[in-house]
Amino acid sequence: MPTLDRHDDVFVLDLGDGENRHHPDWIAAVNAALDELDKADGPRALVTAATGKFFSNGLDLDWLSAHRDQHRDYLATVHELFARVLSLPVITVAAMQGHAFAAGAMLTLAHDFRVMRADRGFWCLPEVDIAMPFSPGMAALIQARLAPQAAHEAMLTGRRYGGADAQAAGIVDRAVPEDVVRDTAVQLAGSLTGKAGDTLGAIKARMYAPTLAVLRDITARD
């Protein structure tokens, strides 16, 4: 399950060492960590990392299949997590040591910056291949955070981007060796801890107002 540690002014949220699918309990644990971040004062930033093969493999489709009657409420919690990370009043960096697929890839896009392992692992939006259309909120998030051509290719083809290709497409900011992914993310976040606060929060809220509105629109979740 996700855990939160602090290294000086940088909070490190470790999503776990499994597939880190978005199970309701997993989402609750992430939100609890973000609650702790919200309570902190002064300079601070957030790095979201993971351990093992996956950064996150997206929605928990097994849970969703067994709880079809809760589809809309479940999707609402996923959307709200994206919206919350996107609008946090601190600089956020996703440290991608492994695969980021589907909603896991979208979670990385909700962060301000992304650092990815260069030699192995993929960033991918496979919805077109698994017959799952993007919800309006998901589409809005992707299109807000990627250049138009990158969003077009990623959403329509389901391409699997390795680190170098993801950097070339502007999906990630840095592609580095595996053993320095987290350290690079912490260093980047650490250089920007002084930006935290109400002004940064207001900038994000206004910059992404249309995206946040769609993510939180209860009528636009299918």
C-alpha cells in the first residue's frame, strides 16, 4: 500500500511494489498521504514514486468487474484523485521506475513534471486496444498536459513509449538510468520547494480550470 516519507522539504509518496492498480483502498491510502502533505507548512514539494516493475497499471478492472453497480462512484474517485494532484499547491514530480499504463499514465500527467527510466519500462494509453473509451475527464486531462500531436498519437494508437521516445514526445521531462530515477525526481522537486503555497495553487487552479471542471463534473463520467 502507498506510504509517505519526508526527506527535508520533499515528501516522497511511494505507491507500492505491486501493479499499483487504483483499488478503492489504494486510492484512500493515496488521499490520506496527500492529507498529510496538505497539513505541512513552509517550503515543500511532492515526489510520487513506486518500487518494482510498475509505477501504476491503472484502474482495478477486477474490482470494477465485481462491482459494476459502483462504476460511476468509482470513476468519480479516480477523477477526483487526478484533479487533486493536478491542483496541489506544491510542485509535484512523478518518478517512473517502471510501467505506467492507462490511468497510471494519466496519474503521471497530473504531476507537474515526470522523470522516467530510460532503458526499460513503458508509458502507454492502451484504451483504444482494450475497447475502453476515455471518459471526458480523462480526455481533458491528457489533452491539457500533452502537446496536441503527442496526445493524438498516444490516444489513437495506444503506442508504448520507452523513456527516450517519451522524452522526445514531451510526455516526460527527463529519461535517466534506473538507479537515479528517484534521486533525480527528488533533486528536481527539491529545487522548487520554495514555490509551494496559495499563489502556486491559484495559478494551477486557473491554468487548468476547464480540465478540473470536467474531471469534477458528475454528469461527465462515462
